[in-house]
Amino acid sequence: MRRMAIAFASAAAGLMSLVGAAHAYQIDPLTRQPIANAPVMESRPAATAVPRSTVSYNGSFAPGTIVVSTQERRMYYVLGNGQAIQYGVGVGRPGFEWGGTKTITAKREWPDWRPPAQMLKRRPDLPRYMPGGPDNPLGARALYLGSSLYRIHGSNEPETIGQAVSSGCIRMLNEDVEDLYSRVRVGTRVVVLR
């Protein structure tokens, strides 16, 4: 009986190490496959997607400004009079974080997607082109930020909102990016805070 208990404990420990090893890979949110040679992420609670709502806002930004707090994983569209619309967002994973001020230079509904050369170098298995639609990783709308490769866009993976998993883009729920899209114009200032 004791030998069986020891054998069972040993098998359970082996299984636990296998389960732990399975979680040692970083998962690509686009393909849901392990990313080879990606640094193992330290597990910490992440912010979760929050319902869009009007909140008190005492920041110093002018009405009409989009402010992204990457630490909070929240976006604020400043309304003025001490209020803003708050959205939950997904942000860049470690190594792909950024901050600064950009301007919206283009807006697209159901945009097509062409992964940039840097992304294709990391992920040669990605398609070279994907037409707009529900399966497209850019989702329902995209707001292009300056001459950068970054965008504020919808997502075909709503579970990633509130996470730090992107290659630097700001992800939103499709219904939230549609709401924001209707409120902003080309030339809108976007401030990304780290």
C-alpha cells in the first residue's frame, strides 16, 4: 500500500511538472500557438475588460483627446467638464510597450490587414494579407496613428482586452471601437501613457 502511495505521489508530481511546463510558453493571441523563443511571462493578475462608461476625469488634456493608460489598460476619451468615456483596452506585451503622442491620420471600417515586415520576420507563418471581416485581427474599425505601425483597432479576440499581448497596437472590443470611431476624426490627438 505504501509503495502504491509513493508511486501515485511520484506520478502526480510528474504530471504537475508537465502541466507547469505547458504554461511556460507564451501563447500568440492571433494563432493561439506557442511562440518559440519568447520570454516566459511572469504571472500576475491583469486588468480585465470593463464596460464602457462615463467617468469622472480630472486630467489636463483637452476635450476630444484620447488618453491611453497602458498600466491601467484603460482608454479615456476626454469629454470636458471633468468627464471622460472610459474603455477597457489591450496593450503591447513586454518588449512592445511604447508611450508618446500621436495623431489619428486615417480611419478604416472593417480594415484589411497586412502584417508588417517586422512581424512577418518574427512570425513567418502569418498570412501576407487578410481581407476585412469578423476573422480579421483588426476587428470592425481601425484608427491609424501617425506614420507608425500602431493602430487603435477592434479585435476578433475579445478575451485579450485587459491584457498585455499585442505587438504595440491598442485593442478594443469591436462595439467599443465602433463607438470611439464615431466620436473622433482624423487629426485627433492620442496620448499613450506608460
